[in-house]
Amino acid sequence: MKTLLYSLLLSIIFIVGCNSDKSTEPKSAYDDASISKGGIMFDKFWSVEAEFNQTDANIAKFSQYGDFFRCKQCHGWDLQGRNGAYINRGPKTSRPNISDHDLYTYAQTKTADQIFDAIKSSINRRDIAYDLATYNPTTNSTVGDQMPNYSQLLTDAQIWDLVKFLKEGAIDVTKIYDATYTGTYPTGSFSFSNVGKDGNSTNGNSFYTSKCFVCHGTDGKLISLEAGKSVGNFTRTKAYEVQHKVKYGQLGSAMVGQFDITLSQMKDLYKALADTTAFPN
């Protein structure tokens, strides 16, 4: 009898111990990663907002040749590369060719580990020592068009931030507007329609009033944006870019990101800004 009770007691201790171990299992690097920081890094990984080390020896080179290091330059704000709104963003001596990969679809079909390995890989990646002053899109583009060797530039934790943004923080732009792409890269063209899709403009106006009104004004014209565009005009013509700036902020300005904005709220905001009467050009 004592033997039986002893055996039962050991079994209970074993079961409780196993369950306890599971509850205290340490988080993975992916779990600890930051979506918001990853989204900021996608824009400009060496920015102050990304909490990048501003004394890094490569800061000057990043700044001088920014478009050769920014993720958004090769993959686009919509993550569709040359298959999206960057279909007409041809290369210059100051910027490389646009990627032909649909990064959004790639990220949704790969595991976090696979994406991490792809970003950290040094195979066919551009070494930081490469002289980008020699880049010429016509005669010398091969190395300049390569992805930077991020294993030299970023910590594992920073790469995991990018991975988490790609897996969970990137917005599927097909859910917030319709786009028509004509021709081929780099001379193609695009147009947007149905901006905001099935969003609710009343809710969108409420969001704008609570989050955007103070800086941009009632009609979105208080601050002149790129090429003198109003908020409404910018959204209707650069719908691919606005979604990222709203969620992750305009770096180097007072506009911080609305990191917890939902897809539904983004559609509502776009629907409101599509109104050319309330938000004129």
C-alpha cells in the first residue's frame, strides 16, 4: 500500500512539474521582438527613432547612400517591389533598381526563422566596404543592386524586429485600395481607385479629428506635404505610402506612429481622406 501511494505521489509531482516547466518556458527572440521598431527600421534602420547606435562607424555612409540601405527603397512602401507602386521608380546613380519580389506575400508564406535566415544571410549580399560611388545602373549595377550584408550591420535582435514587422505589422495594401498597374518596370504607371474600400468615413473622420487634426488642420491643408500636396491629395495619389507613415510615423518629424491602428481603422481613415470636398487638393 505504501509503495502504491509513493508511486502515485511521484506521478503527481512529475505531472505538476512538467506543467510548471511549460508555464515558465522562456520566450523566443521572435516573441520579444518589436513590431513598431521593425516598421521604423523598414523605413530607415539607422534612424534615431529605431534606437540605432548613432555613434556607429557606418552612420555617415548610411546617410550618404541612404537608398542603398533602406528596405523600403528596394521593396516599396507596399512591399510589392517593382510589381507595385514602384513600377516606375527607375534607378539612378544615387539609388538601386527595385526588387522584383513581392515581399509581403513572401513573408506571409515563410516561417519567421526562414525570414530571419534570409535577412542575415551573407550570400550574394553587398559588403559594407563596397564603394557605392562606382554604382551606375547602366554599366555597373550588379553589386549595388544586391541586398546589404545585414549580418555586418544589425544585431540579431534588430533583425528579429524586422521579421516581426514583416510577419505581423506589414499591411496588405490590397485591403485598403484598388490599384491598376500598366506597362513594365521601370517605365510603368499606376493609378488608385476605391480608396478606403469598405471603410466607414464617419469613423475615419473621428480618427482624423483625434489623431491628425491638430497638425494637419480641418481640411488637411495646414501642412504642405511633398510637392505641396495636402493630406487628402497625398493619400489619393500615394496611397501606398500613407499607410506606413500613419502606422510607423514620419521619421525626423513630430509625427509619431499610430502603432496600434487596426486594418479597419486604416480603411476608415483612407475612406475619409478620399473625400475631395472634405479634404481638397
